[in-house]
Amino acid sequence: MEKPFVVSGRVVDIFNRQIINAKIHVEDKIIKKIELSDEKFDNYILPGFVDSHVHIESSMMIPSSFARAAVKHGTVATVSDPHEIANVLGVSGVEFMIQNSKKVPFKFFFGAPSCVPATSFETSGAVISEREIKKLLDNPDIYYLAEMMNFPGVIYNEKEVIAKISHANDVNKPIDGHAPRLTGKDLKKYASKNITTDHECTTVKEAIEKIENGMMIQIREGSAARNFENLFSLIKSHPKKIMFCTDDCHPDDLIKGHINKTIKRAIEKGADLFDVLSAATRNPVFHYNLNVGLLRVGDPADFIIVKDISSFDVIKTYINGLLVFDNGNILIEKIKEEPVNKFNCEKISEKDIAVNYNGGKIQIIVAQDGDLLTGRSIEEPLIENGYVVSDSSRDILKIVVINRYNLGKPSIGFIKQFNLKKGAIAGSIAHDSHNIIAIGNSDRDIVVAVNRLIENKGGIVAFNGKVIEDLQLDVAGLMSTDEAEVIAEKYQKVNSIVKEMGSTLNAPFMTMAFMALLVIPDLKISDKGLFDVTKFKFTSLFVE
């Protein structure tokens, strides 16, 4: 049992919307008393922050390492969807995340991944059936049914989808949503199944319609998708209906900041302090029924001490009364973990990704910086010796997706907005099935990058035509067993070479990873082919 202790400061009371000088008495992990004080204090005491929707895997860190990186930013808990590792390893991947998370004093609240695979139009490493979902939801370590991305399945009453939703409702666990651009009658039907959140809103109009249908809106500021600017006004207009999340946060971003960055930004733009802090603390705690303290007598002692309420620079972080971060020192121990993985593919050659030209124009994916949505364009291809090739002069680059679980023929398409003037990039992070994905200026460059990735059995690779940089991800091809700083340094090295190759994207690897996500419009690509999300079916590369 930890010794009782007292911390003093200007306590930010989000329930009574006041700041008081007080002493907080902690005993046996619980706040026993909050005692008003006549003393004057400079520091502020706040509830610890909660990321209301995050895929830990996107940090490229295992949960124990993520915890060490997050506590220095005042984060004490995450609502975590282990969807990424589940698509590679199934239920055993979920169990890996839970077991590793229990080795550190941080509050991870994992969900049961509802869509593994996300669609039937791609090859994943595993399938989580309705029966397995039921078993997961019966597990006290599973707190909710994670994002229901198969919104067509909900709307059209697909038996397996409805059964998964029913299991969550039977055990009274929340259901997360994922329904970009869904509106009207279809949205009403989707929300009527007790699906109560959405993190895919890109406009206030879309968000308000979802709120009117009973949903909470998660304002997302991740590494690839950033919706804060578009949705900021909701903090004032609907303060009880919003939460903050990162969804996908790469290691170089996480070491710089987390939910505290969104809080600081909102305050700088004039939002009310108590509304902002509620979005980062009370709203997710109440919505998901989390055992996370909110600075009340009887609550778990989960709180942070900051220098001021403008910079939100964290001095100390406490979780269950345990000091886990103290003046720049992370007090959570490093955890050594044995990697788990699934990688079964052979090296490729240039002939494997050659595209014969048979006439006509080509459909091209148009990526968007800071957005998961894509556009499409139809243009004349560049032909060399009877083959369609990349055309860097027009920023038309070849994109390749290769099944990493079973031997198969690569899927080929073309993409704009990456602006690579030379070389190629490749990764085994390709939402949601996490096959190999690569983009490059020439077939040779793509082959070099992909084959290094296969040698490493996962990670990210950048090849500028001469020099190759990589980051090996030994856990499911998604995460590394290294610590945050090591991963971030390697990631930044790989990322910097991509920027030198000409890419103007904020997060080129994260953006590339979402080009395989078939549940977000408009044009995407899987290991099985080019996919029209608006029609929810495959489409041809060539059009007349």
C-alpha cells in the first residue's frame, strides 16, 4: 500500500466550474479529502487527460512504451481500439495488447474490434467472428464494441454485423461508430442501433446531424487526419457532446505532445477552459463509464500538475495515486516483450508489378493531406515500351499493394499528391488489413523498397534511388519493442528522406497507409484491386 500524501495547488474543478486553492489528500489510491487552503499557489492541479479513441499500434509502440510516452503529456487513460493488430493476428493480437498493458500503471480501456477484416474486399491476417466478439465482450478487460466501420452492413441488416451489435447491447457496453459522410435516413438507422460515437466528421453540419441522432462527436487531431479547425465551434455550441481523440498518432508526434496539444490550441482560440477540459476528461469518462478519476472526493487519484493553464506544460502525473511522471522523469519502468508477427510473402521482381497498356485513360487516386478522404482523376497515362509507368512530371506515381499473408499477385494503381520526385516508399502499415503498400517513381525503386520490407518482415522503408532507410516493426509489422525515443528517431530519419525526395505531405507514411482503407471514400486500393468506395465495389484501372 502506498503511503498517504498531500498535494497542493490551484485545483481546477470542472463540475463546479471554479478554480480553488486547495490541498488534495490521497490515501490507498483514492482522493480522501479536498481541503480548501488560504495559501496561494502558482501551479494548477487538473484531472488527467483521456484520449477517447486511439489505435495504440499507430504510435508504432507497444502499450507499455506508449504509456511511458503519454504520461509526460498528462494523459492517464486511453480508449483503445486494437483493431490493427487484430487484423494481423486476430484475438491473440488483442490479448497481446491487454497483457502488455497490464504491466504498467496506465489506464488502457480496450474494445472488441468489430470489423476484422474491415471488408470482404481485402485479405487480412485473421477474421474475428461474431462468436469471438461475444466472447471478447464477456471479458471484463473489454470495455466496448470498437468502431463499427461496416456502416453498409448496419444499414442493410447484415446478420453477422447485427449480431455483434446485439452482443454489445446485451452486456450494456458502448458501441463506437465510424460513418464518414453518412446522413439522412441511413444515419438514423445506423444511430438507432445504439451506435453512439463518431470520429470521422469533417464538417460542423455533419457533426450536428449526428449529435441530433444521439451521437457523441470525437474531434480528431492525429498524424494524418486533423479535424480540429473544422469542428472547433462545437466546443462552444455542444460542449457536452464532444470528446478529443488522436485516432492515429505517429511516434514523432507523440513524443512532442498528445491531448494536451489540442487543449492548448482550443484555449488559444478562445474556448472556455471548463468546456475544453470536460471534453478531455469528464465526457469520455462518463460516456464509456471509465474508472478514471475526475478530481472528486472518492475518485481514483488520477490527476496532473501543470505550470499554468495556457501552456499546459506538465510537471507531475499521478495514476491511482502513483507518481508516474515527475519534472521530466518518466517513472514507469521499461518492459521487455517478445515480438509476435505474421508475415508470409516472397520478394518481388519488376515484372510482377508491370502494367500492360491496352488503351484508354486511367483512374487515379488523389490523396489529401490531413484527410483520410480521397478524390479521383481520370487522365492519359505515360506509356513506355507498351507499359503504363509513373510520371513524376505530373505527379502520377504507381501504387502497389501486396498480400503479406499468402502468396498472391500484386494489385496495381496510380496516385497523385505524394510529389515524390525520385525513389519509393513502402510499409506494412496499410489500413486495415496491413498488407504491404508502396508508392514510387519507377518499378525498380518500388521493388527495392518492397524487398527490404519483406526482409525485415514489416516496418517502413524509404529508398531515394541510392540510399535506403528503414524502421523495422517486429510486432505484427506494426509496432517495435524499442522505446519511444528510439522509434521516433528512426521514424524521423526515414521520414526526412521522404521529404528530401519531394513529398510535401505532413505524414506521408500515415497518408499512404490509409490509401488501402476501403471504408472511407472515394477511390482506394486493396490487395485485390482498385476499389470504388462510393459504389462499394471494385473498379477498373482503365476507363474509356
